[in-house]
Amino acid sequence: KYSISNFMSMDYETRRSLELIRMQADFKKQGSLFWFLDNTKTPMGRRLLREWMSAPLNNSEMILKRQAVIQKLCSKKSLRTEIESFLDSFCDMLRYSAKISNKTITYKELVEISKVLFRAKKLEGILGEFEKGFFKTDSESIELLYDFSQIIQKTFDENINEDSCELYPIKEGVCDRLDFLRFDLKEVHENFKLLEKKQQETGHKNAKIKFLPNIGYCYEAPQSAAQNIDNDFIIKQKLSSTIRYADNELIEYEEKINSLKYSILQLEKDIFDKLLMYCCELTPKIREFARLCAYFDVTNSLANCIVENSFAQVKYNNDGAFELIEAMHPCVYK
């Protein structure tokens, strides 16, 4: 929640004339004030800086608090470097948190979130540089997010063999039943090699087992092998140069494979759904963490800009008077 009175409202024409976000002539970012100030590392920070510029603060207490954070960052180069290192290769946590709420997030995006949350404890060190209670995030929330990142990393393995999983690459050891089914499936695939060898010995030396979406598993051999196929075989497809057929043994294996794959799929879905339910409970904390990261991204960007250009600190008052001494337009200066 926020009060409109805390911000200076500007209509579209005013923002356009001031060339805050884009240039008036060609609508490009280069040359605008946003272009000058933007040194953010994350998409969240970039959006927040744009928000701050489109609706500047109109509350002196909030301005002074923001100034205090930026002043602290200006005075400590090591802190600025630490924040830059912390924000490196950050995914768009706020966008992903919306996908968690909608339950449209993929396991790959969860893995990306986990890589960011794994660094959550580093944020404690950054927060420790400021007065206690200056920021709302507590160490308990950070610990929860760190634990959640470990759960995701222990659940998914992006390097897993694609043949052994149907939908989600769940690691071995997460579910005993799943491991057992995958072992069974592997055995069936190995038996295929024996079936193929047998067919090459009794039917045609070039016969191979293939899977085609429209007809399923079948033996594929040149059309010349048709004379070696007896009546016990089922002809699935005839082409000008190829014949595709199956026997009862291959059909039994196909049914077993389909049954195993279905069971594996259901178990993988169940594990992912349970993980997503827990993730949904943590969404408010993930958003709070993401907003704080975006805040540090913007303030750090502004602090770097201030140090690089030797800017002076503005002193605010409530009487409406203002004075500019030896001032220049930053974009024209750059």
C-alpha cells in the first residue's frame, strides 16, 4: 500500500517533455535521464528505477531515508562491489513470483529461482551494514528461502538422462518408487536390444526397432524383407522402400513401456505439484526478497553514478524554495 500524496504526479506530456525515460525526438533511451542513471544489473531494478523516475518522492522523510542508503553506499566502495557481486546473473524474481501464484512456472524457472535464493544469506551481510530495523526483512525469512533453494536443488537435476524421465528430471533418491519404475523401464529398453538382435538373425539383418508417434513401436526393415515375414507378424505400415511390422512379444513390451511411462509421469507430477504448493506459501517472502534486491540494485546504481560524476547531495526543505548552484544538465554533460 502507498499513498498518492507521497509522490509527485506527472502527466504523460510532462514526462515526455522532460525526456525522463525516452528522447522526445526519436523515442530512444539514449540521451534521456534514465539512460544516464541506469546502471542496474537486474530487470527488476531497471523497472523500479523507471517507476522512481516516473513518480518521484514528494515526502521529505522518505527522501531522507533513501538519501541515507545512497550516502552509505557512496562512502563504502567495498559494499557497492559486494552488492554488484550479489546481483550478478539474477533472474527476474518478481515475474517468476507471479508465475508461481498462477501455477504456470516451469521446473527450469524454479531451478533459476533456487540459484538466486541460494545466495540469500549474502543479503544478511549487506543488511548488517545498515542500522537494525532499517529494512523489514528478518533473518528467519532469509533462512526459509535458503532452505527452499536447497530443496529445489536436491529435487531436480538438469543433467539427468532424458530417457529416464517423462516430464521433470527428478533426482535419484528423492522417491524410491520412482527410482524402481525407472530401473524397470531401463531394463525393458535393454531387452529391446535382444529383440532387435533376434529379429536380425531370423528375419532381416537390417531390421531395427523404431518408435513412431502414429504407429508406436515396430520393426523396420527394407521392402525386400517382406518375403521373410510370416503370418504371425502384424504389418503396421508399408512404404515403397520400407516395411514396418510387429510381433506379439514387441506389442507386450510396448504395453509394459506405456504403463511404466504413465506411472513415472504421475509420480513426477505429484512431486512437482507438492513442491509448487510449498512454493506458493513462500511467494510473499520471495516477493519481499525480490523487491529488496531491486531496491539495492537501484540505490547501488545511483551511488555509482554519484561517485563517478562527483555529484553533490541535494538538501531538501518544505518551504517550496529551491536554489541551483553551478548546476548543469547531466545528460548534456555526458
